Amino acid sequence: MPDPFGGHREGALESPRPIVPTPATMAGELRGRRVLVGLPGHGWRGDLRADEKVIQGSRTYVPVMPEAEWYRAEAEQTEVFAALVPVERVWVEELGFAGTSIPGAKVNQLVSLDEPPRRPPVAAIDADSLTGRRVTQVTDNGEERRDLRAVTETHVSDDGTVTVRVAQELDWYRWGWSGKIPRTLEVPAHLVWVE
């Protein structure tokens, strides 16, 4: 009987790079970048995209919009509303350094409220839920495929492998505004990580 996890479940897997928030004041170009907004000590909001910084008077702002609106504007070449957020309240999602996963490791640790938390990747086979979550596929040669959303939970494919169906993020959001079902790809679960 084949190993449903592709023979990779017990060994440590090379994980994709984690998400590391960086203040927008230290970032270069912002157009299309994923950002978090908030205020230290109060909380953070994600699933947002930024446009280039704008200056009004003596203040610098970042136009920020929900990710779904960003994709719709780009795909349909339309204008969408973007809130102007003071640059000091915007953090850019950068990629940190790759590491190895530790199966069963506790992911949610206590954090400082001075900055958005770092998000280490979580193996899909260890995640509580997947559907709708941002995921990264790591190919057999170690390449990272990002801007994906899981459209199913883990399941057993026809050949007995534990898999997850993923879609390109643009197609995921288009599904929401147009009803058009996205093309999906079935990927072995041991190659999928929640961002």
C-alpha cells in the first residue's frame, strides 16, 4: 500500500520562506504589495494590497485596498476606492529565510503588540483548516509557487495520495465577483504550506 503522504510525513520538510512584516517606511516600491495596517497595541488587519505612497501636505500616506478589490481593479482595469493610511501604520509583507518544519510544533506563540506578528509557514497536513487560506506550493526542486488559495481541505485522491486542490489567487477572487469557478490543481499535501 502506498504511503498517502508521499513518504514525507515523518521527516522534516524544507518549508517555504515565512512572512515577515516590515515597516512601509523602510520598503521601496509598494504598488501591488501585500500589506498589513494597524496601530501598535491595538491590532492588525491583513489581506490588503497597497499602491504607491502619496504625499498630502507634510504627511505621507499609502493607498490601501482589500485584496479582492486589487485583483478586480487589475483584471478589469477599473478604478476602486483605496483608503489613505498614514505610512507609519502600514507594514509590508516581506519574505524571510526558509527553515524546516517541525511536525506538531506550536505555531501560535505569544507576540509583542509593537508590530504585526511574523507568520511561519504551517504544513497543510498540520493545519486546522485550508479552504480559502493563502498557501504556498513547494515543488520537488524547492521552488516556491505563491499567490495561491486552497479551495479544498486535504483529501485522498483517486491514486490514494493525500492532496489539496489550489487555485491562482486571481481566479479565487474572480470566483467571488463573477461566479466563475476557478481552474484548480490537485497538489500532494506534503508540498502545500499555509502562509
